Amino acid sequence: MSENFTSPDFYNIDELLSEEHKLIRESTRQWVSKSVSPIIEEYAQKAEFPSHLIKELGEIGAFGPYIPEKYGGAGFDQISYGIMMQEIERGDSGIRSTASVQSSLVMYPIWKFGSDEQKEKYLPKLATGEIMGCFGLTEPDHGSNPSGMISNFKSDGDDVILNGSKMWISNSPFADIAVVWAKDENKRIHGLIVERGMNGFTTPETHNKWSLRASSTGELIFDNVRVPKKNILPEKSGLGAPLMCLDSARYGISWGAIGVAMDCYNTALKYSLERIQFGKPIAAKQLQQKKLAEMLTDITKAQLLSWRLGKLKNEDKATSAQISLAKRNNVDMAINIAREARQVLGGMGITGDFSIMRHMMNLESVITYEGTHDIHLLILGNEITGHNAF
Ligand code: TGC
Ligand code: FAD
């Protein structure tokens, strides 16, 4: 990845951005070029999360960019949040995962559904990265269908007793707190803040991943965990609560995918101009130009989609189906670009000397988590026809 990365902007989308948006992009981009790009391949190869980046992510405002400043957030708008996710994912989807889980899946529910006491206790520390969180929705037998979850809690005086398990949880092995979704005695879903150290709560790490290798993934296991009732998020219950968090994270991913696609496109363009075959740069060959022209076309469409969605989100008008369309389209766009860009590089494309293969493998998780490609299609199908085909 080039130190002097410039993003493709074929339709002058920069003109739609404010000076603040451009400043945020520049500072995040510089941080990624300085702190992520030089080390990320090594961490991905050894399947280790670069935990030293946590403090720096807090310093650049990547934890809770849109959370109000009074709770330690940056108080930015939704387009700024998207731009930050774009730039961070240009470095690596796993680092963006850490930022989006902390922001949209941990800080957001505490901010939106938490008590004043919970907000004051957790949000400022989450914003700096002094404490880290994770989000437990998926279970071994309930992935796309979280409403069937079996994790549950029963009242016991001032506490509840929590049982069950969650799997595929980003950041669980090192998180200080987990926002966990579980059913009460009436089968109603609630969010609970479970703290590391509570008896019966363990977080084993998941190994052998070929994707998101620089991100730490694990389980959450609850064996009669006693959680104080004051740790239940009081302001919203039902599946709609975690789905609102997912809407926020899915929106950020729609921007993040553009960052990956840009990096793959830039790498392929540069390589094609330098690589000589049959006496000419391969960039002079029609087949390679077709790949590059289609990449730029798809990136441009995705940029317009996410920018417009950001405007709608700023006005609080974005619907869940609109967010599904953008997450689905942009991640699919990025994975296709990664595959094409890999081919432009020939054999070199499979090595860790370039970022493309790592991005491609990361995107296999991104197209699966936060709602699979199929599930987002079904959300759109439901919106269009009024028939739920889940
Ligand atoms: P359904 O009956 O449609 O809805 C249940 C209730 O929820 C409401 N609702 C929403 N509310 C807010 N935002 C949304 N997007 C909403 N979608 C639905 C709905 O109105 C209803 O409310 P109420 O008051 O009537 O009860 O629910 P369903 O069980 O049929 O499921 C719908 C479906 C399939 C779309 C949903 O379950 C779904 O999205 N499944 C995918 C699961 C998923 O995305 N999991 C992600 C786990 S977290 C993760 O992957 C983090 S990766 C982190 C990283 O590293 O970046
Ligand atoms: P399943 O739901 O079993 O789906 C398997 C296949 O069936 C998919 O192709 C799916 O599209 C398809 N399918 C399912 N239902 C239907 C249907 N009705 N019609 C047609 N096809 C269908 N979860 C969290 O809660 N927190 C996290 O932090 C988190 N981080 C993750 C990190 C990684 C690296 C990964 C891989 C996953 C993470 N997840 C997390 C879980 C993720 O959200 C789930 O993997 C995802 O929602 C899909 O669930 P599943 O894996 O159980 O697949």
C-alpha cells in the first residue's frame, strides 16, 4: 500500500464533503499509513490482534465518532463516521471491526438504551479504549435467526442469573465488558452488560481462521453468571434493540468496504502500469483495462450510495432496508474487486507483499457477519414485496 495513498474520486465526490470531513479523512488516512499498513501483514500472518493500536484508535476518535462529546465521543456526523471506517478498513477489515464493534455495537446500545449511570460509568472509558467491549448476539445454533436464541436469565433478588453461550464474537478474548442479548423469563430479549471477572463468565478464543486473522474472535460462555439488575439496559427490549445496533454497524461497513476496494484498485492500477509482458505494460492490454474500468465504475457507484445514505442517516431518515442494500452491494463490490485485482497481479497477488489477498480473505467474513449476503437480499425482498421469506 502506498504511503501517499490518494482515493479514486472519479465523480468529484469530494465536492460533496465538508472541510471537516476532508480533515478527518486526511488524519485517519495518515494514521493508517503510519500505524496500520507497516505492521498489519505480519500480525495477520501470525494470527494476532495488534493490541497496541487500541490506545491510538481511541486517540484518533475511532471509538464512538458520533457519540456526544459529553460521553467522551467525538460528536461527529454520520458521514465522518463512515469516512473513518473507510480509511481504517483500507488498512485492514479486522482493525475496522474493532472500531465498529466498540462504536456501534457497544457504545451505541449503552448510549441509546442505557441508564444515566451506565452511560457515565462506561462510555468515557470506552471512548479512549481504557476499556474494550464486545457484542454477543450470535449463538452456536442461532446465527441468521437471532430471535431463536436460547441464552436466558432468571431474576434472583437484585441480580439475574445468566446462562447460555455466544459464538463468533469479535474482541471477546480481551474485552473488559460484553453487551449480551438474552431472554428473560417471559422470553423477551434484553441487553445486559456483563463484566470480565464475573463468576462463571469465560471467553475462549476461536483459532484456525483463514479470514480476519488480525482480529481476535471468541466465544462468550455463561454458567450461572450473577449479573446485577442495574447492568440491564433499561430503555429498550426486544429483537429491535440489537437490530438497531446492527443498522449502525452495517452502515459503517458499507463505507469500510469502499476503503478495501480502493486499496485493491490502486494496487492493481500501479502494478499494471509497471508490469511488462509481451513488450508492453499489462495496463495497455484491453483485458486489464476492462478490469480496471469496471473496478472504478463499481467504486464510484458505491461511494455515491454510502454518501447519500450518510445524508439520510444525518437526517435520521435512513431505513433498515436502505442500509441492507448498501452493506450488501458494497461488500459484494469489494470482494469482486479484490478477486479481480488479485488476478491483475498474477502470481505476485497471492503473496503477503501486497495487501490484496489479505483483504480478499477478510471480506469472506465481512460478507457473512452483520447479516449475510443472503439475509440482506431477503430484507430487501421483504421490503419490496411485503412477503417475509426468511
Ligand atoms: P422481525 O420479526 O423482522 O423483527 C423483530 C423486531 O425487530 C424489528 N426490526 C428492527 N428494528 C430495528 N432495526 C432493524 N433493522 C430491524 N429489523 C427488524 C421489527 O420491527 C420487530 O419489532 P417488534 O417491535 O415488532 O418486535 O425479526 P426476524 O426474527 O424475522 O428476523 C429478521 C432478520 C432475519 C432480518 C434479523 O434477524 C437479522 O437481521 N438477522 C441477521 C443477524 C445478524 O445480522 N447478526 C449479526 C450479529 S453481530 C455481528 O455480526 C457483528 S460482526 C462485528 C464486526 O466484527 O464488525
Ligand atoms: P447461518 O445463519 O447458519 O447461515 C448459513 C447459510 O445459510 C448462510 O449462507 C446464510 O445466508 C444462509 N441462510 C440462513 N438463513 C437463511 C434463509 N432464511 N434463507 C436462505 N438462506 C439462509 N456475531 C456477534 O453476535 N457478534 C460479533 O462480534 C460477531 N463477530 C463475528 C466475527 C466473525 C469473524 C464472523 C465470521 C462472524 C461474527 N459474528 C458475530 C457472527 C455473524 O454475525 C454470523 O456468522 C452471521 O450472522 C451468520 O450466522 P451463521 O454463521 O450462524 O450462519
